[in-house]
Amino acid sequence: REPVSGASRSLLVTALALERLEGLAHLAAPLAREPSRELLLTTTAASAAELGVASALANDLRARLVADGVEARSAVFTSIAPGVDMARLAREHDVDLLLVDAPDGLLEDARVLALLDHAPCDVGVVVGDEPAGSGPVLVPFAGAEHDWAAVELGAWLARARGVALQLAGATAGVDGRDASRLLASASIAVQRALGVATEPVLVEPDPEALVDLDRVVRMSLA
């Protein structure tokens, strides 16, 4: 699908590990500013005894975000099926984007699998720490359904952080063409929907080439 306007969006930040909640919130906060969107902060506690600590941390984080001009709410609860419960929460509160931290095992983790299966919205699995610096947002794009969601999120993040959006495509596909025409179509769609211009980048059709490109961009900004 093509990107759509995010004027009425709400965001759900859910931390599988309590210590990752603040980093996820800092990543999401710029997305909640323009246009104004509500930011929901959630995490689960392993037991009733741990609810107080988790709730205090979430409430403190919410207070700091509100003081910084971000509309935010927080909630903590126990769960034997966190992925299913977080997906239900997203459905109940009309969430359009859910950000979750990446656990060990990633796509073998039952919580992440449940979120991907049941969430009614786009799900962003955040690997590593919060992005730093002023480097561009790099999005690999091949035109698949989920690629459009990635481009939409990339454009949203690039606009919020005031950085460039780069779309990466292959130097050659099955038809012998490079991906520049496809990237141009995506660029026009993103500009129409979100007002964000893009920069096309062509790389060899190999995952390592994409990793190397990201590494080169980081080095040039150091």
C-alpha cells in the first residue's frame, strides 16, 4: 500500500524489557510532536510484586514527556501473554504504530510473533539503542507490501528528526533493470502523502552490501 497521512495517529510504545522503555520513548517522542499525537507507554511486570516499580518508572517517564510538551499516558500490568495483550491494547486505543524492543531470539520470541500476528497496526521492532546524531534514515525498498509501511515510518521519522530519507534499491533486478524507477515512484508517493523528499541509493542486491552502505554513512558522519 502507499503511505497515508498520519494526522490522527497514536503511538504505542511497549517495552518487553523494562530498562528499554525510556529509549523507546525517546525514539517515539519526535513522532508524537508534529502533528500532535498521543504517546502510550506500556510494559508488563512478571509478578504483582513488581508492578509498583514498573509503574513508578513509567509514570515518571510520562511526567517528563508531558513536561516536554508530548501528550502521553502510561500503563503497566501483569500478563502471561504479553504479545497478545499488547495487540489488544493497540486495538482498543486505535493505535496506528507500535514500537517494541527486540528481545534475544527476535523472530523466535513468542511475544514478538504474537504482536506481528495480532496487532491491528504497523509494528516496528527496535534493534539496538536509540539512534543518535543527524544521519539519514535509510530504508531498503523493493516495492513489497511491508516495504511501503517501512517507507512510511522512515519518512515519518526523517521528518520528525529533520534528517534526509534515503531509499535503497538494487543495482539490478530479475528484469535486468536497476531499481531507480521504482524508487522514483515511491518518492513521488511519499512526497504527496507526507511532504518528504527522498534520496535514491543503488546497491548490489546482497544484504552485506546494504550493511556496508549503512557503515559508510555512519563513518562519513563521525
